[in-house]
Amino acid sequence: MAGTRKDNKGRVLKTGEYQRASDGRYVYQYKDPFGKTRCIYSKDLMKLREKEKLLIKDQLDGIDSYIAGSADLNYVFARYISTKSELRETTYTNYTYMYDRFVRDGFGKNKIGSIKYSDVLYFYYHLLNERDLQINILETIHTILHPTFNLAVRDEIIRLNPSDGVMAEIKKKSDKNKVSRHALTKEQQRAFLSYIRNRPVFYRWSSLFTLLLGTGCRIGEAVGLRWQDCDFKERTIDINHSLTYYPRRKDTYKCEFKVSKPKTEAGIRVIPMIEQVYEALQEEYELQLEEGFNTTCIDGMSGFIFYNRNGMVHNPAAINRAIRRIYEAYNNDEIEKAKADNREPMLIRHFSVHQLRHTFCTRFCENETNVKVIQEIMGHSDIGTTMNIYAEATENKKKEVFNNLQGKIKIS
């Protein structure tokens, strides 16, 4: 028959089968239930066909068990995530990483048809209380699981989504004990930067923290910033990409850097340099003229401004560790000084690098009334995020103004 493929022994090969000329191995190419092309291999054609039969049976069994509601959650998640072709690569990687780390080997083995509301609630509390997850990490896991259950509902495998309302109940109870992620006060902000600049052991962090407090950049945007993104003539910073730090392979938790677009389309923006940021970047450039520039290359990009002692860009965890070292050293020194001066110490409470972004936004809101301008500079896709910070900042500003008016306004 014209066009029929045969192996090197003259045997006719079925659709999807072929023999590699390089080593003589037989290959069967097929599409899995999610539309992805897969291959199985064998040196022997008969053994390959045995694998083919087993593969077809397994695929049919998987579909049958899904329809019967006896497939596990892992199977449903695989179906769900395979449909999310619109996700950015970094988002896809984050979702699969979170699922593999916290769901797959435990809760993910439950049969989809047997999972109840109380099971999801118990699982979420287990993550909060036993695995010590923060509420924002739990929200990411919920963002993955809720639509996974929805897929099973729409396929009429289950009648109701067992995760409906779970996060609302947890948040309602958590809010009573919630510690708000507040901005640093003006005094704490000044003390933090001043301490860095005046301590040789911490001084090399000065330009990075000045940039973070003076631009409100997300940490991935800051560590991914390149010299070519800075226009010193116009005094602007072009935020057009970000660096993410996630595991890139399914078989490891080892993290790697990757270039991506900013978190949202609104994240692509141009930020004017205030004087302190301009001076800090100029000083950093002069230092690197003497010490050498960063030669790291990530996804074809190079010229990154900030780097560690090993010549690699900073990862967020290392920056958070540096913050802790700095404020703990500052607090110890401040306590000793306060004792000597017979006064109360002005301490800096625990904070993370993200709170530097929150701090910049708060200072901005205290001095600017145009919320759309604030939203654009911050790169918020949802103006509600901007308004929440603006409302908190202006409320504090109002109290400050009234405190300053004490004794200045006469009403009788």
C-alpha cells in the first residue's frame, strides 16, 4: 500500500508508530487526554504494542473513573491545569509548584466524589496550623483548588463545589487575630536607612533599599532592574519585566531565576526618579565602575544593577534575611542608646521586603490626592488596592493634622 510505513524488517507499522533511523528504536506517538503529545519507546516492536494496549486501557480507565466520580483530586487538577493555556509561564509554574508541594501527596489523593466542605475546611486549617502557612499562601492554594472543583461540577461529576465559602469562613475567624501588614512609620523608615548607610557591614544594601522605598517597585521588578532601564537624563525608570524565583522542573524544589512580564499589564510603567533614588543609583554606578559590573545572564538579559557577593542577582528570601539582620542589629544598638539617654527606645518591628512597597505607597498617598496617578505609579491593576492604602494613609494623616492643631484652634 502506497505511503505505508514499514520497519527495517519489512513489517507494516500502525498509525502513530515509527522506527528511528539513528538507533532502530520503535516509537509510539500519541496525545494524552489533555491534548499533549507524548511518546513511548521500545527496542522490540511487539513489546511496544503491549505498552500501547496498556496505555489505551489506562487512559480509558482514567476517564471512566472520572465520570464515575472515583478519580482522585490529582487527576482532576491535571485536567484543569491543562486547559489554562492563557496563564503566563511564571503563574503556571507557581500554581503547579504550590499544588505539588502542599496538595498532591496528601489531600490530592482523595476521591473527587467523596470530598466534602468539612474536608476542605479541615485541610485548610491543617495548612494554617500544622504547616504554619500564611493566609496569603493559603489564598493561592484556594485559587488553584476552587476552579479545579468547579471543572468537576461543570462536567457533572459532582453536584456542588466543596470549597465554596471555605475561605470566607477562615478569613472571618482569622481577621479577629490578624496582624495587619502596616507601613513603616516615617521615623522607622528614616532610622532603617540611616542605620544601613552608617554601618560598613550593611552599607552595600543602601542603594537597593533606597530604590525600594523611593519607587514602590515589587521585589521582582527591583532585582531584575538593569542599567539600560534607567534614563538618568530624563530621570526615569522603565519597569518592563520582572525576575521570578521558582522551581522550573517537576522533579526538584530547587529554585531558578526567570525573566517574565510584570505581575499585571498595569505593571508595565515608567517611574520618575526622586532625588534620593537618582543619587543612590549614581553612587551605585560609580562603585561598580571600580568593583566591576554584574555579568549574570538570565534568559538572554544582562546588565542587572543589584547583585550579591557571589555575583548573582539577589533572591527575595536573601533580602528578607538581610532586613531581619539589619533591624535586629539596629534594635540592639537602639536599646543600649536609650538606656544611656534615659528614654524609651524607638524600635523597628518585624517587616518583610513587600512592606517597603507598602511604605512607599503610604508616603505617596500622604502627599498626593490624585488616586489615578498613585495607581499608575504603583502598577495596581485594581484601583481598589490603591484606595485601601489611600484610605488608611489619609486617616493617619488626618489624625496627625489634628494633633498638630492642639492648642492652635480656640473654640471658646
